[in-house]
Amino acid sequence: MGAEPVDRLSFELQSAESGRVNLDSVVVCAPWAPAEASARIYFSSVAAPGDYSLAVKDKATGAVLDVARLYIGSDAYSRHKLNELPLNYLRQQRCGYNPVHDAECHQHDGFVVLHDSLDGEHFDVRGGWHDASDYLQYLPTSANTVYQLLFAYRENPGVWADEYDAAGRPGANGVADILDEARWGLEWMMRMNPRPGLYFNQIADDRDHRFVGVPQADNSDYGRGGGKDRPIYPVSGKPYGLEKYKNRSNGEASSVAKFASAFALGAQLYAETDAKFAEELGRRARQAYEYALAHPGAAQTAPCVSPYFYEEDNWVDDMELAAASLGRLSPDESLAANARAYGSAERITPWMGADTARHYQWYPFINLGHFEAAQTDTTGVFASYYREGLEAVAARGTKNAFRFGVPFIWCSNNLTTALATQAMLYREMTGNTDFVETEAAARDWLFGVNPWGQTMIILPEGMVASSPEDPHSAMTDRVIARRPGRDWLVGGLVDGPVYTAIFNSLWGVHLRRPDKFEALQGPVAVYHDDYSDYSTNEPTMDGTASLSYMLGRLCGSSAKKTK
């Protein structure tokens, strides 16, 4: 991107070892406003590993206008153990006992609300993870986090380290850290399902936002005193909310099926190391699936004092994943038939190819049910569904130099990660390489090949030129020294750019310091590395966890996959 016409520039790739290296091509593309010119540079044929520099020069004068430093090699990701970074973020998101702070938090949770027969009753639902950069907890995002972690381990079991114990403290315990983290979530999910037929969807609500600070100091008051019990919302098939704002729930399957799929995959993976735990997970998975069959529809999270909540509208994708996951645990033709039926009902996740969507309207952002169901299907139909979605996004991406076709809705980086993952899985399922550029473009966008030059993952200081320095988190606001708070969040994936119209419409979003990207903000989308822009610079638990499969693949595998 730049002001100079591309035909006035030359691009030279230099190897630190052998000097100038030929580029494959430089393709002039439509400009990305506000830049006046854009080009896409290809150097896929460069095979020799090592350090390189890419210089942009003025053809007429030979003056060097810019230089990028590159490392090229098959170990570009594994040399930094990037697959472990999401786990660093998730450990500091832990609720109950937080190993980063070595402190317990939210020890009184919680009391039931909006349930006719159980209102006010206490259930022990301690544990799990805080959802994003506040201290609310949601079943839909937590269950997806568990599944993403387990899936990443199963597909690439040889790449995961054992450097922390089950409590998240330094020290090996003979279990891969990714499995320790997934189990932390599974055990909380079991508490959120205290008996057959009773499923909880959420702990706390947006009254939480009145507190800023570390989790053990949370003094939010939900009517029982500061820092005391927090409300537990049940999974509900009817619209609800405690105060002015209500959700639009119309069923329970979206949440309860997420219980089923996470429990089923957990039962598969823990069978050899903890048979009793795996047996209990399998039993609960089957119960949840049967309950979800009887209660179709989507359950949304609860708003309270503000109009924002997770507006999940779809649910057949959750049923497909539950059926397929149970089918892999215990083969059954009726499960396979249900997976096929649910899969055909939503061939592509609806955001793919769309211009906009409500917040988390179509969730999860990737349908892993297609991949699970394809393992026992010989028709290729599930791979064709993945192809349909990839074609829709890839077609939008041809309009710009970044080959980026993801809509700039809230959490656009989560969608970008889903796109890269789906392209990887499609390539694995079929051997087809039609979408390798789409895959690479999505991955590269997250690592800084975007209009802001910003890596969207909070990386250790000095690893890259530009990584989020001022992320939105209750632990990094003015009450805490800036640098320690930022370091706690290493590994987190921030929400990413949004349409300018979205940024301008949200409650309370603003900038509290000069915008270092001001010259790069376009008329369509904005990104701000600023604490007060919670719409673009807030890390989330589920988005971060969804990096695990992609980074696991990129870091390679030294062990045969378990199928």
C-alpha cells in the first residue's frame, strides 16, 4: 500500500546468505483506501530458509522507500512455539482459581434467576473461564473453546508441550497443557449441568462492567452485596432478560448441543488416561443430545442494563456437530443420518459471503460438524459444503490486494481464523489446493498483512514490529501498571477491524489517546490499538482458542494423528 503508482517502484528480495533472489511476481491490485495504490507480491518459490529483506525502491532515483525484514522457513511458527500462546491467554482467563494471579476469585457463584422453580436456589458453578476482557461467563463460547482445544490436540497430538500442571502453574504433570486447559473447561461445564435436564447458559451479566481491576478484587453487586453471589441464567427457549433489554431465544438446542459435542469429544480423548471421567462425559453427552433433539431452536445469552448480547440465531450446525461427535464415539447409523440431515439444512455458515451480521448471529463461525461427519461419509458432500463457503469468501477477496473477503463485523478476526481453519480442513479432506491463497491470506492478515500492519495476536514484546499494545481488558486499565497488565494477555486474539458505521454506533466506544493508525483508517473499516475501543481491540476467549488448530498445524506434527 502506498501513494506512489506501482509502475514507478521496484521490489527487491535479498537473502542474508546469498544476495538478491528473484520474486515470482508483483500484481497490481485495486487500491485500498486511503492508499492510492496497492500491489500483491509473490515469493512462494523461495525455498532456502533464512533471513531476508524486501526493499521497495523508487525506480527513477534508486532511493529505498521501505524495507521489510522477513524470515522464511518451515519452522517460522514452531521456532517461537506459537501454538502454545493461546494457552497462555486462557490460563489468565481462568475463574475460580487463577494461576496468573495465584488467587481465587468468584467463590460464591451462584444463584439461579429466570427459572420458574429454581429462582434464588444456589448451585456451585465455580471454575471455567472469564469470557472476554470482563468477568462474565457464557456456556456457548466456553463450550466452543473446549471443543476447539480438544479438536486441535486430536488432529495434531505431537506438537503440544507439557510445562504446566492441571492448575495452570509452572511444572510438568505428564499431560499436554492443552488437555489440562480443556479439562478445566469440561469440569466447569459439568457443574453447569448439575443434573439431567438442567443446563445453565451464563453466569453474571453486564452489571459486571461497572468494575475494573483484577478478578480476585471483583466487587460487582448483583443484589447480594459487593463481591458475593452472581446470577446463573438457565438455558431457555423463551426470550428473557432481568431488566429493560431481552434476548430473542426460541429454543434450547444451540446451547445444549454444545454440551453434547464437547462432552463427546472429551469422552473420546480421555478414555485411555481417565476411564471414569470419560465414561461420565459420554453419559452426559448422550443425555444432552437427546434433550437437544427435543428442544430445537437457538438460546441466546441474557442482556441486562445494555442492549448487547450474543445473538446466536442458528442451531442446526450445533446439532450436526453433536450427532457427528457422538457418532465417532459410538458409531450409530441414526446419528450419521441426523448429521447428514442437519448438515444439509445449513451447508455453509451464513456469514460466509454476507456483508454484515448481528453480534455472534451465526455461531460458531466454523461448522466443524462437516469435518466430523465427513470421516464416516464416502459421498464427499460435506467437503462440497466447505467448498461452497470458501468460494463465497474467496470471490469477495478478489476485489482487494489482501485477498480478504471477511465482513467487518464485530469479532472479524474470529471469522478470519475460522476461514483459515476451514480452508486447511478442506485441503486435508480433499487434497484440493484451490484455496491455498485464501488460506494464506487469512493467516497472514492475522499476522500483520493488513492495512494497519498490525499483528492481531498479542505477542511477546519485540517478536514483531507491531502487536496490540493497549488492549481492552479490565486488567489493563488505569488502575493497573500498563506493562504488567499487557503481558498477562500475551496470546490473546483481539476482535479486529469493524465497519466504520459499527464503530460509530456502539455505546461508550471512543479513543482515549491519539490514533497511531489515523492515516491508515479507511472509509469502510477501522482498527484502533486503544483500550477504549472495545469493538476492535478486545481479546476474547473463544476467538483465541480457535487459533489452536491453525497454529498446531503450522507448527508441524511429530506424531501420527488419532482418527
